[in-house]
Amino acid sequence: MKKVKATNPQLIELVTFLKKKSKENEANIWRDIAERLVKPKRKRIAVNLSRLNRHTERNDVVAVPGKVLGSGEINHPITVAAFAFSGKAKEKIKAAKGKCLSYFDLIKKNPKGSNVKIIG
């Protein structure tokens, strides 16, 4: 596992939390997301709503190890957990009757990470 070189305190806290929950729940998905978040900022993932719309179905649960951007449309409800959301992305997801969650909330609801798709 890479050492965290980031200076953002929220990012450091999130990566530490994900690693801890990965070990506690024997869920490799959280470790995978932590490794993707540790990458340099220029290599971090940004996903548009149009991509989420193409690669998901109704009521899917999606994890984005980066930021969700508001370009495009979403026409079905999904639950999205991400490190950050743009304002437009949150509005459009909620307008489609979807949910925007933090990783902390997602892990509370689904500690094993079953049926969670990583997109990015």
C-alpha cells in the first residue's frame, strides 16, 4: 500500500478510514478505492453524469474514487458515493430521485461492499 502523501486532511482521514474498514470487514473494495484516492491529484478520477448514466441501471450503487461532475444527464435513480460532487451533479442526481453519499455513509449501510460498482 502506498504511503499517503496528500496534505488534504479530509482525504487523509478518508483513506485511513477505508483501509481500516477493509481489514475489519475483509472487503477488498475499500482498499482498492483507498489506493485510487492516494494517487496524485492530476491522476485522480473525474466522472461525468453521462458516463454514470451509460454504465449503470436503475437503483445501482456506485463508488467514484474522485469527483462527480455535472456534464450530461441522468435518467434513472442511482446511489453514488464519491470523494467530491460538483453542485450541478448533486442537483441532477437528486432530481432523478438518486442519492449522493459520502464513503462514511456508504460503509455504514454496506460494510462488505457487496453490489457496489467502482466507476472511473
